[in-house]
Amino acid sequence: FGDIQIMTSTELLLTSRNLEVQKDGICRNMNFPLSSLLNNFPFYHSYSFDKFISDLNRLVNITSNDLERIRIATIITRRFLQQSPWIIDLCPSPDPEICAATRSLYSDPNSLFKINVFSWLPQTSNVHCHGTWSIVALLGNATTGRELNYFWNRLDNGLKAGHAVIKPVSKKILEAGDIIGFTSDAIHNIKSLPPKNIEDEQFSKPTLMFNIFGAPNLSKRYTFNPFDNTYKNF
């Protein structure tokens, strides 16, 4: 996909969105982080991957609040991607059998966070939560795929093991340039979509994503079945 370029800074400023989703399942425009925290992350005119990693390490060490983490991570991720068009060249071609592929870019030695790129062809994921704070940035341009996200709210009190009652609350189509942050208890599922207004498959590309996931908590990472009100770890 070397012929695809990340949208220019001007285009991102004009067309892209920063979004956030919490436990209630409502997709909102992202609020600004606390200035006292954001001041720890100055703008770099040359923002290398090493500086980006250093900022993420600083972020997880100065606050444990999911919302502040995803808000600051979104700002520094956008700064990094605007200066790093080479990232898109690292997106792997989807495996022909599962129509998806992942490539790890960084895994913190203390398991505080990890970064990967992901590509997938049109299909639908199961309903799940990440069990940790996370950021998803859609890469590409008008020829790359999009995502339809469905967001859910959990209604039960969580006291019965394996039992969960969830309902869909909102949905949003994400396109190249959009970044969305999830708190650890946000629930969603995704349908990857072809590019808008491109019907000929030879002129379209997969949905391409740049992902950051916080420290894994496998005991809180679930898939949900809304039809029989169950959940399980994955």
C-alpha cells in the first residue's frame, strides 16, 4: 500500500475527528485533557517514533485515569501520524483466509502498552471490550476502507458470572484521519466497510488502523453475546 498517503495536516485539521467512548456507549466528540497534564507533552517539529514512545511512557506514569490517557494519547498520536506517512507502508496485506492481518510495532517491556497496525477486508467483529484504555486511528485516504462502529451499554450489575445484558446505544462511521479513544469498560463491535463512492474493488484498499492498547487486563477483556446475555474472556 505504498501508494497510499496519510492525509495532509491541513486535510486532517479540516475533516478528521477526535472521538471518545465510555461505559455508557455514547460516542462523543473528544474533550480536551487537563492543561496541567497536557503541558507535559510539548509539540515537536520533528516527532520521531522514539519520542512518541517516550511520551506514551510518560503518559502512563503521570496519570491512571482512562479518559485523560485516551485524550492525551489522541493528541500525541495525531501529531506523530501527521509527521510519519511511512507508517502506512507497514500495514500488512490481509491474510486471504481470515481477510485480516496484524503487525506489531512496539510492545513495552513492562507491558504498559503496545502498538500495532491492522488491516482487514469487509467483515464484522464480535461485540467486545478491550479491558484497557485504547486508541484507534484510521489510516489512508479516500481509497481506503472505513469502519462502522456500534457502541453498547451494559445494563446488569455484573454480579452473576458469565451473565451480561447489553444494548446498542449509538453508532458511528469512521474514515481515514479519524481517531477514537475507548475507556477500558467501553463496549463495541465493528463492521469494516469499503471506501465511500468506490464500487470497483481494484481501486479500493482494506480498512487500515494504527492501534494503541494499554496494559492488558485479561480478566476484564470480554466478548459478549447479546442474544443469550452471556460473556466470556478472550
